[in-house]
Amino acid sequence: METKKLNENKKIKVLFATSEALPFCATGGLADVCGSLPKYIDANYSDVDIRVILPMYSTIPNEYRSKFEKIGEWYTTLSWRKEYAGIFKYVLNNVTFYFVDNERYFKRNNQQYGFDDDCERFAFFSKTVCEILPMIDFYPDIIHANDWQTGLIPVYIKTNYSRDPKYSRIKCIFNIHNIQYQGRFSADYIKDIIGISGEHAKILEYDKDLNIMKGAIECSDKVITVSPTYAKELRTDNGYLSPIINQYSYKIMGILNGLDYSFYNPATDPYIYKTYTFDTIEVRKENKMQLQKEFGLKVDPDIPMIGIVSRMPKHKGMDLIRACMEEVVNHNVQFVGVGEGEKEYEDYFKYLNYKYPDRVHVSLGFSQEIGRKIYSALDIFLMPSLTEPCGLSQMIASRFGAVPIVRETGGLKDTITDFGCAGGGNGYTFASFSANDFKYSIFRALKDFENKAEWKKKIKIVMDKDFSWDKTSHNYMIIYKELAKEQQ
Ligand code: GLC
């Protein structure tokens, strides 16, 4: 009993703050990572007590919500406002999740972000996280914040709380999942909404605006982005925050994301027509024919099927898809996809669907189910991103046996190497953001696809590559331990 208590006391306490995590709420890869990394750490590193805190959106499925336990109420001070915060708790897979409830901020229809008061909503969330530590009786050694929505936590900790010894010892990590989203608002909000003024206000100023990500970088003890290559790219990409990134490069590093191998697994996936492993790889043909039927395409397992599962903003490389796809499908190739995004790209896919009904089917809208069915049927997966901090889809596609074609940027460069590389690769890659280079890779892959025996060997290589957290999570442990040690 006594020994157990001692060990418990020695655990490094981490409070992991995020605006989304699976299975509760998701708009993109952030939710995958924030749903799986804490779970993995909890299960594999007994010296860490990691807990997660999230906003309590009304869209969280009732199967979870109905089991949340209310542990207290609080009034959060936000500049001149006092806002109600209900604090709830739920344990899933042995990980404790806390939820911050406030209907005015988090009861919105079907959407997590994109509201006029986003700054206030997430300033409220971040401030509440700081204020309720005594209530949840968890003073962490480390607060691990993710993206701009939680970026004010390190700023509050290092400013408002710097004279409180229980807080001043807390170390902060800030994870950048995508620098495209910085939390930029009018500088007036710094005092009026965030409630930081005087000498500290300049921490949050950048380019005459409020820039939450800039403040988070400045105030955190470590800044981690989601792949080593992206960490390097951030230093040179003008127009983003490169001057700030360069100023603080001594504390910035890249750690590649892992994939939740229990969640993404073709052997057990609940959504796909038929489950399989490499040993039963022929099953993929059946999945392909089922999908062809469902999408109204010509049913023929030998027609190569290429596709995308992607949000559709510009930075996902949609311009390259648009520049090539018509020519590609005219070579007896089927093109399928699922996703949603900017109207101009959605319109393009509507046009393709209409013009080539037997060869093209892109389903517009976000659907886990269709996504998985596509991964389980595709021969070739396309990810020609303009920028890609890490990217998870290329890893999911690989796990499902769809051979990836990616542009060499960010995490795509760190996960996929070309089959033609010395030492062999696990996909097809091209470097410059050029439609010709992309097209060349597609035709190279289509040519290889014709040799069935060789193609099967490629599928094996692709499926065998380990993208799980087994490979990279220890890097987070190194940081946690380093920061916890600095406190002593
Ligand atoms: C963002 C990035 C993506 C990354 C994910 C998780 O969605 O765009 O590249 O994989 O975050 O870190």
C-alpha cells in the first residue's frame, strides 16, 4: 500500500488540453491524435498520469454525454465577464476526460469552429482550464496544449498566474498541428476579451493583430509540431510565423504522429464490406466491386481505382487533382473520393461525377463510413498536398493496402519514400508542386499496377510499414521527463 502510494506520487502529471478528440468530437486529424496519444501513453507508460480536458459541445454523441458525471460548477473570469462553467468527468479506456460546459459557447449546431465569437469561446475554455485546477484537484506538472484554441493556456499560466507558486511551477508544451490556423483576431480583443493588459499584452500581438499561436509559442517551454520536416519548413515559410519560429527555434521540435492501430484496422473495421489482412488480400477485390456497385461505376475488379479521402481546402493540393484528373480517367481508370471543402473544388467534383458517371464518384460531405470503404477498395491513394504538417490519411491508406502517391512535403516526406529510392520505398513521391510531376507519378503507378505479382509485393511493403504510436510516442516521454526534471 505504502509503496504504491509512493509510486503514484512520483508519476508525472500531464493535463492534455484540446478542442477536439475522438470519439467525442472531430473535424480533422487533430481529433485522431488527441484521442489516441493520451490513450497510448496511459496504457504504455506507467510513470505518467495523463488526463484530457475538452469543451463540452452539444454535438458529443449521447452514448457518451449521458454518462458524464458532473463534478462541480465554476464562474470563470474573462476580462469583465463572469461566465458559468459546468465541469464534467468521464473515464474512457482508463483515461480521465474533463469537459467544460457552457451552452452559450458550446451549444451550436453541427459545427465546432467558424463563429464570430470563436476567440471568446476558446479564451473562455482556456481560462477555465487554468482556474479549475483546484476543483479537479489536479495540479499538473505539465500542461500540454494543442493548436490555437488552447494556446492561451500557456499565456495565462506565464502571465496571470506567475506569482502563484502552485502555478508557476507548471511547465507548458504547445503542439502545432497546423500553422495555417493561428487564432488571429483584432488586437482590441486582447484586453477586452482575453483580459490581458499592460506589459503582457504585447506577448499576444503580431503584425498589429492578436495572434494566439504567437503568444503560445512565446510562453511555452517546448513547442512541438507533428513531423520533423514540417518543423524545418516552418522556419523558412515566409508569410506564416517564421520570424517567431526562428526566434524560438531552440525550443521547437518535430515529433511524427502515430496512428491508432486499433481504430484503423482492416481486419476488424466495422464499416467496410469485408474485413481482411494481407493474407486474405484478395478480399479487397470484393470490396472494390461492392464499392463500384454502390457508387454506380462499372463493376470490374481489374480497372485501376485511384482516389482521395480528404478535406478540400487549397492546401490539400486540390489544384493538382483538378489539373490532372480528367486526363487520368480517360485512360480507363476509376476515380473515387469523399470529403468536403471549398466550393470551387466541390464544383469541380460535381462536374466530374456528372461527366463520367461510370468512372468517377466523389461523395461530398464528411463520412467515416464511406472513407473506410474507399480505403478498403482503392488501388492507389492520392495526397498531393501543398503543405502537410503530418497527414494521417497516407498512413491509414497504407494500413488498408492502398498504395500512396504523395508530394514530398511535411509529414508526407517523413512517412512515404519512393519505391525507386536506394534501399526501397513504400509509395510514389514527387517533389515540386507541379501537375506534370504529379501526373507522371500517377502514370508510373498505373504502369506498375499492370504487373499483378509485383504489385502484390508492393502492397505487402506498404501494409507492413509501422505507423503506430509504438514508433514515436517515446519522444513525447523524453520531453515530459525532461520538463518534469527541470521542476525539481
Ligand atoms: C492537422 C494537420 C495534419 C495532421 C493533423 C494531426 O489536421 O493538417 O497534417 O496530421 O493535424 O496532427
